[in-house]
Amino acid sequence: MNTMNLPQAFRERMQAQLGAEYAAFEAALAQEAPVSIRVNPRKNTLPTDSLDRVPWCADGYYLPERPVFTLDPLFQAGAYYVQEASSMLLSEAIRQTAKVDRPLRVLDLCAAPGGKSTLLASVLHPDSLLICNEVIRSRVPVLRENIDKWGYPNVAVSNHDPEDFVGLTGFFDVVVVDAPCSGEGLFRKDPDAVKEWSEGNVDLCSARQKRILSTVASLIDRGGLLIYSTCTYNDEENIENARWLTEQKFTSQRVTLPAEWGVVEKIQDGVYGYQCYPHRVRGEGFFISVFQKQTEVYNSQKHTPKGFKSIKPVHAKQAKALAEWLVNPQAFSYWQKPNQEVIAVPVVLEKELITVDLALRNKGFGIEMGMFKGNDFIPSHALALSTVVNPDLPGIELSREEALRYFKKENLVLNEQTRGWLLARYQGLNLGWMKGVGNRVNNYLPKDWRIRMDIKEYA
């Protein structure tokens, strides 16, 4: 990006904020943004020994260059997530402030496309309940796809405004608000963010962030955490909003970060925030601050409802048939939705999910298993990518060329005859379902997941 196109008002603001460091900051914006990924600890097959680590995230790594991720079967299998390194600071913040060694109820309020949600799923206790919410309906499909790729059974996806969570007052131990912001930290990655920036928009964003924070404050139980972050630099949206939060019966929590990481600790009236600048860290602009709730909360949920609203237990015969598809079938109960799709719900989360089911209208939870058609069971794509699918199910290891053809939704021809459901695999990871019909296998990749790029030059 040509930094000469930076808005003059922005330059003046950053010069006042950074002083003698401003020249280095502007020079950093002229450089290519670093490329970083975060590996899935339950699907970690990547050769990472030669990669530089992201200092504040155990699963984060820098890549020497940006590959074509769409054409990497490991990416499609959920082996890793492409995430900006600075935003992985959430990992260290929650590790230091939350009791991740025990189950927690966690809400990621502004979740799409799923970077922070998949990070939270990786660091939380496996029996935690993680609700990933996206306000904008058009962004829910990409969130759902990334959650399916990650494959964890304790994650729910919802599509609601913050005000719609009133039925879950006092329910959560942790709420993460990666708030919509003026996007200053994305300037070198997104030229449109530069064009859209204005001082007026900064003021609008700051006011909107306060409204969001005010709304979700009641959702947190006493002693619970509110983690607030933005991808911007200005104090109005960052440390000043953080200071405002302490006036709402929250106390600021300090996070200890090594000086060599280059993250700037900002302190205002005893309130702590942590700022990443591209000339100081190998990443983009990012701000994060952590708060603890001090006041008692009236929990509007007087008692746990007796059961789910619209899903029904599957028949015992069907439940027995489903058990062979999962590695630990007794850890799940099996339910059928009104559209006949079957889901597997972690038994340890049934009580919490029944409460969520009553409070929220637009949500999905559990592992999507598939659908019964007569005596046959048609498995879902989400089941194939799940970390709890039975690894002993029949499968075929594909070459990279075959895997790419699979993601083009082509039917493959095999050297030997096969019958029935097969898992397409690449380097030991599941890609999706195929069904053997002799020496050919039909491709059951969902149409929406099909790669539309030309793969000839990459195969």
C-alpha cells in the first residue's frame, strides 16, 4: 500500500500517539503483511519444525510466503486456520485470566469468520460450551463452515443481535467481544479500510462499541470475564472504552507480557490495554483488554427447562446404528430435528444446551450426523470433519492431485472395487465422504464446498 494515501487526520493522530516512532510505523505499512496460521491441535499433521512461532500463541506459526490456501487439502480438512498473528494474542490473554482447566460457558459475540472462535475452542477445556454468534446473517455460512472444519463437538453457532441474549442473563463465565471498529489496523491488508476511514466514523464506532458492551455486561456471571478487542489504534475505541467499562462495575485485569514481544502496554487511570503495532510486532494492528465482573447478576433462568423445544430423541434402534460412526458414542445423545437431520449432543452439555435452546431462536449445536432414509443412513460432511468421528471407518488415502479433484467434486476411479461409505483422506485427515459403487466412487462433497479455481497448474 502507498502510505502517502493515508488520511491526513489519521497521520496526525498517529504522530501524536507514537511520537518519534511514527516514521517506523508508516514504513511498516509499506511492507507486505506477514502470513500466519494457527494449527488445529486435534488435527496437527503439519511439518512445523522449520517455521517461526508466533510468540504469544502455542499453536501459531509464520509462513515464509502466502500459498494458495484454497488448494491445500490440509486447509480444507481443518488442519489449520489462516489467522493474523496479532489477533492470536487472545490465546495468551485468556490463558492468564480464565480458568481454562475446568469447563466454562463462553460466548464469542462477533464471531465471523471464526478465527477467535476456533482459537477459543482449542484453548478451552473440552467440556466447555462455546457459543459463536454472528449478528450479520450473510456472514453466518462462512462461520459455520470454519467451525465444521475445526470439528469440535462442544461448539454452537448462533445468529442474533446482542439484545436477543437477554434470556441468558448471568449465564456466561467469559464473553469475548471483538467489536466492529474503524479498522485502522487493517490498512495495509485492506485498501478499502483506508477509503472508509474518517474521524466521524471513529466516533460512531466508539459509541456503537459502548452500546454493545453495555448490552452484554449483564450476560456475565459475577467473577466472570469480558474480553474486549479491536483491530484499530485510536484511544477512543480502545483504552477509553476500556476505562468506560470499569465504570460499569468491571475491574481491569493486567496481563503480563515479555518486553521482547513488542506489545505496548497502555495504562489509563489504572486500566490496562495491550496494543500491537506493525513496526513493533510481526503482525497487524490489534488491541485487547480484559475485565472481571464484580456485581451479582440476576439470572433470569429460574430453572432448567425439561427438554429441548423441537428436537426429539432418535429411536433406540437408530441410536445403536449411529454409535458405530463415533469414536466415543456413549459420550453423546442422539436427536432428530424437524427436518429429519440427526445431531449428536455431548451428554455433559445437555443441561446447558437445553437452556440455550429456550433462549435463542437461530442457532445450531451438536455434531451434524446425517439423515436416515429408510434403513440407510446418509452421513453429513460435518461428521466427516469432526474430531470425534470413528477413525476405524473405511477410507481411502488420496494423493494431492486426487484430493484436489475431490474438492472439484469430481468422481474418482479406483484400482479396486469398493462398496459403501468411504472417508476421503489426505495425509491421514478426513476430507469428506465418498460412496463406492464398484471401481468408481461417487463424490458426496457438498456443492457449496466445491473449489471453483482452476487446479491444473497446481495439481
